[in-house]
Amino acid sequence: MSSPLAQAFFDDETSTFSYVVYKADEPYCAIIDSVLNYDPKSGRTATDSADDIINFVQKNGLTAQWILETHAHADHLSAAAYLKRKLGGRTAIGQPICQVQKNFKEIFNLEDTFSTTGVQFDHLFAEGEGFNIGSMHTTVMHVPGHTPADMAYHVHDLGVFIGDTLFMPDVGTARCDFPDGDARQLYRSIKKLLTLDHDTRLFLCHDYPPETREAHYSCTVAEQRQHNIHVRDGVSEDEFVNLRTARDKTLEMPTLILPAIQINIRAGEMPPHEDNGVSYLKIPLNHL
């Protein structure tokens, strides 16, 4: 029986890693944190990044069983709905997405019919829940802090897909200043991840490398514990909270947060068409 594999895809525009998780001798795969290309100047979407994933899945004779999100991303639009139409599979995210939906339904004053129960997704995962990707057993870890709904997917004998909790050690950790973000929660979530075996691979959702190196999509627990500039061993919870809070005050909002959140809390679907047949996004003025 072959070992689990992860094929990484990097979207340069948003510095996002997407993944196909599969085994060479099995038909089923999962797609994690896909990207729908979006031009904020024109308001047009494109599927180049998602089509690269589709081509890989089809070339390798795979069937999409799951289309997973680690959280409702603020820096890129999800291609989950497009991938589901093309490849099938079940969309899934963590149960706390309902809290995120409630927050942003209010912020964007979304239509009354927009449900905040997570029904846009086929499945909502709970902390500690187990599921299979083919024969690959996977355990869900709730890792809030960046947002209340962040989940990590531990594919046994492969590694953990950790979303935005951690970046490469020389970049640090995710911001915590989005609605219901919490630096103290993030510290505790990271520490939960870093109690895993030292050689456990951590698959990142982003890398923002300095000019001295190329983008990397994974590292080990040991590397994070030794070298992470924000949460290496010896950094206390209070020290981290003070550092993270101060840093977050200096950060601009992500370029795509307004379109991305509106799409991503809908599992990658567009808002309902209006009476002219066009779908619209909202921009709340002087509100965020």
C-alpha cells in the first residue's frame, strides 16, 4: 500500500498554497484551500489556478471526495464551488463558520435569506472528528485565533494542513485582528500543533518569503519550535500576545478581504443574481 502524498499548487498573486491529497494507488483525493482568481480592478473572476488542480486530478485518474477549507479566507476567493461542479466531492469547513457568517452577515448587511447555519457547505467538522480520504484517516483539529473557525486537517502518515495558524519560521504567525480573532487563542492553538511529534510535517496555506529564498509549502514541528520568530520555544503566552497585538496594529487590511469574505462564507458561490441577472458584491464604507 502506498503512502499519502500532497501535491502543492502556489498562486503567486495571493501567495496561497492549495493541495491535492491522494495516494498513487487509490482513486480518491481531497482538495484543500483552493483559489479562484479575481481581478479587483475589473471585478472579474478566472479559474486558471483551479484548472491547474482539475488537470492534475484528471491526469492522475483521481476522484475528488472532499473539497476542504481550513477557514473562510480573507486574502483569496475560494474555488470550492467551481471545483465541485467540475469534479464532484463534498465541501467542508469547521462548525464555527456559523459564527463567522453571523459576523459578516451583519457587516455586509446581506440578504435576509442568507443562512448563518453553515448550510452552504456539505459538511461542518467538529473538533476531534475523524474522516477518511479514501483509506487515509484524517483527524480535525480546531485551531482558532486567526479566526474563530480555523481548522487543521491531520492526515495520518502525511502531516497537518494548518491553514493560517503558522507561516514559515522566518515569517512567523497569522494576524488576529479580524472579527473574533484572538491572539491568546492563537498561541494556544499553535502550542497544540507543536505538541505533535517533532518530525511531523506542517503544510502551510501561505508563504511570504524574503528575497533571499523561494516560497516553501511545508516545514516540521521541530523547525517551528526552534526558529519561529513569534512562537519558538521559550516565548511565553503574554509575550506572544503583546507582540502579535502590536504587530497587528501596523497591518493594512488584505487587498481582497471585501470580495473574498463574501464569497468564502458562501462556500465559493457568488451572491444571488439581481433582477438584471448580475451578481454583486458590497463594499461597506467607513465600517471596517
